[in-house]
Amino acid sequence: MNSTQSEQQFRPMTVRLALQLAAPHTWAASLCPALFAAAFCLLRNLGLGVLRTFLTTAACVALQSAVNTLNDYVDFVRGTDSAEDNVAENDAALVYGGIDPRSARNLGLGYLASGLLLGLLACWGRGWVPILVGAFGAAAVLLYSGGPLPVSYLPVGEAVSGFVMGGLIPLGVAACADGFLHPEILPWSLPLILGIGLVMMSNNGCDIEKDRRARRNTLPALLGRERALHLYRGLIALWLALLAALPVILAGWIGLACPALVLLGGRDCFRKLFHLKLLPETRIAQMRCIAGANVRGNGAYIAALLAASLIRGFYG
């Protein structure tokens, strides 16, 4: 079969497939940190504003879409993704969609360019600090999936993804508010860092055997399933403890709304996470649970900060 015939067998890229590659069900990992930073800025009177909030949030979503798409492309061309890997069809467009991998690569670069453009617009008039933070984030996007030794193939991939998404996004958004670096936001971002790092650990914990065959040295692959599971559950417990303590320290009594909302809306997700065992056959359920826990847990944190800002504004 010649290359022309081979290319003719590929299906065209469609809006549906492009959206599948962007993986909207994972966008909580960028939306939560961006919205957390906006709520933090509102609470601290940093003056981010509605337009910059929209631009920074859209930029974060576009950059995450780039990470998702480029990571799928790299895994597919390296042969580490297949229909036998217990992935949902809407989470594996290259495996099931029959599209040219090069079109996915180009789409990922397009998402990256869109994110950079939106980020530059958000930084407009705020000097070099937010631009430098954004540039560091864009470099992390490229290095996570690409290069001779992608970060996602190393045992630090979970920590890097957690810090870049959960810590660097709030740092960059806060810098867009007034042009200054606000490192004080990082300790308050710990629930975001942990929650997002656990998304990657959930994925990699279910893929231990596949990753070992592909010589992908993720943290779970090095630890083994039993030790990885102990660490995983310990980090979930730490995450819950932070969601109970940090909102109260940051926002006062109204911060109690966060643990209350977690108990009301996220109890089932977190309970299931303590019972699931990072097995390949439960991968889809595991990923749904950790995504839901991020929305409910970190979403409750954001809601508590917004409530504190509104109450403070109401009472002057």
C-alpha cells in the first residue's frame, strides 16, 4: 500500500473528534485553578476584572486541550495506546476515530497557539511577570508530552502536572491582575495541586502494566500497585484535610462552607476513591471518580471563597 492510498483511508478531522481530543471531561483541571485564582483575587482585592478572568480561564482551557491532544498523539504514535487499554471511546479519538495522527498533532499545536494568544491578551498592560509565568507554563506543556524524554514518562510526571496546573495557573492569573508576582497564592493552591496530581496518578496507577511494557517510568510503575495505592489513599486523605482547613484559615467562618459542600455533594466520590484499587479494568470508573472529586472538592473551595467575598462586599 502506498502512502497516498494509506492517507485516503483516514477519516477527516471533525468538530466532534477535535472536541474529543481536547477532552472536556478533564477541563476541571484547568477551570478549577483559574476560577480559584479569580476568587482569590476578588477576596484580596487584586482587581482581576471580568474580562481578564474570562481571558485567563479560556487560555488555561486551551492549553490543557493542547496537553490532552499532544499527549494522545505522542502515546498513539509510540504504540502505547490501544483499544485493549480500557479507555472510553470518547476518550480515545485516535484509537477509535480513524483520523490521521498528524491532524491530531496539528490540532494540538493549534490549541497551544490559541492558549498563548489568549494568555498574551490577558497579560496586556501588566508587564513581563505574567508573560514569563505563562511562558514557563507553555514550555511545561511541550515538555510534558514531547521531546526526547517527556515528563509524562518520568516518576515526577504526577507532581509536575499537579504543580503546573494547580499552582502555576493561579500564580499566572494573579499576576495578570496587577503585574506582580504573588507567591503567597501557592500554599492556598495546595488542594488544587493535590487534586490534579491525583488525576494523573489515577490514570497512571491503572496503567502500570502497560506503562512498564512501554518503558514509561511513572511513579506508580516504579512503586508497584500496592505501594502506589497506599500513597494514593494517603494523598486523598491529605487533600480532604486541606479542603477542611485552608478555606477557614483564608476566609474565616464562611470557609466552613467548603467541608459542608464536600460532605453534601462529594461524599460518594471520595468514598469510592478509597475503595477503588487502581486496576486496569476499573480505569473508566476511577477516572470518573477522580474528575468528580476535583469538581466537587475544589469547586466547594472556590464557592467558599466567592461566598466570603460577597458577604464582605455586602457588609462593607
